[in-house]
Amino acid sequence: MTSRSPGRTTARKETPAKRDPAAARARLLQAAVDEFSAHGYSGARTERIARSAGTNIRMLYHYFGGKDALYVVVLETVLADLRHDELQLDAEALPPMEGLLCIFDFVAGHFAAHPQLRKLLAFENLNEARHLARSDRIPEMATPVLNLIRKLLARGAATGEVRKGVDALHLYVAMVSLSYYGRAHAYTLTRIFNKDLQKPAWQRAHLKLTRAMVEAYLRPDD
């Protein structure tokens, strides 16, 4: 029987914390969305992103390659979320007019719930979409949504429920415009007209109006 010396303890090796690259990358990406939407590309700082994610600048460059590449990934991510959620709609199974209005309702709701998306698009427009142009993924994301709108328009035109000759891209841009402008420019419009456009009641009334405009446009002429 082996005896132990008094006061002597058996040393244990501590297991180092398991690294989770996917979690670290996700934290960096979320911190980057916050930073770029708050400050734009020019004002954003990679040091703040790394610090907010609880890591260091070396890991940011390891996962994303640098500020430019990270910003492109941020744009791809927020737009991919929009496209992914759009495609979860079962709009094609609905009557054509109802399906098209369902898409409008979703677009309006998504822009309302994602102020960071609105800010990132505003900043990127100021930069003339220089970083969006570097992404091959973003144009591909738009194709399924436009195809869905085209199918609904074609079916609606065939049944007489929707006016003929409506272009899917024109319609989608109109939907986004009606959903986006009153929220993205609420601060300036509030000051110009001395009316609080950010109040939920005003936004609800405006959504009701813009939805009626879309429906009225899509209805065939008598």
C-alpha cells in the first residue's frame, strides 16, 4: 500500500478551454454589423469590432482578411437574412393578389424590424455600392424572389385578378420604396413637417395607405 506524504497533493492538469472558431467568427460578424451600421464603412474601426467581440484584431484578420472583406460579408449577411426570410413565405400557394400583398407585408415588416439593414443600405448608397459590387452572392440572392413575383404576376394576369404587363423588378423596387422611405427618413421628415413620423400610430397608418396603393395599382383596369 502506497502512502502519501502529509501535505502533498496530486497535481492535476487543467484542460484548456475548448476553442470554438464558429462562435468567435459569429461574435465578430455581429459586432461588425453593429459597428458598420452605426458608423458606416469610413467611420467603422476594426479595433472596436474586435474589442466588442471579446477577441483581438489578429483573429478578425484571420477570419475575414481585413476591413474591406469583412464589410462585404456584413452586407451579404444582412441581405441574405432578408432573402432567406422572403423565401420562407408560402406566397406561391396563395391567390395571386393575396400572394403579392403578402410579399409587400413581409418587406414592410422586415425593414421595420431591422433598422441596421436600413442604415447599412443608406451608407452603401452614399458609397455608390462600391462594396456591394464586389459580391457575387448578392445578385444571386435576388433571383428567387423576383421569380416568385413573376409567377404570381403571370398567374394573376391569366386569371384577370392582376393587371397585365407589370414588371417584377419595378414592382419589387416600388414595394421596397414604399416600405423603406418613411422609416429611413423619419428623422428628417419629422423636422421638416413638425410631425413625429416615428410614432407607431403614424407608421401603422402609413403602412395601411401604402398597402392600399400597391393593391390599387395591381388591380386590372375596369
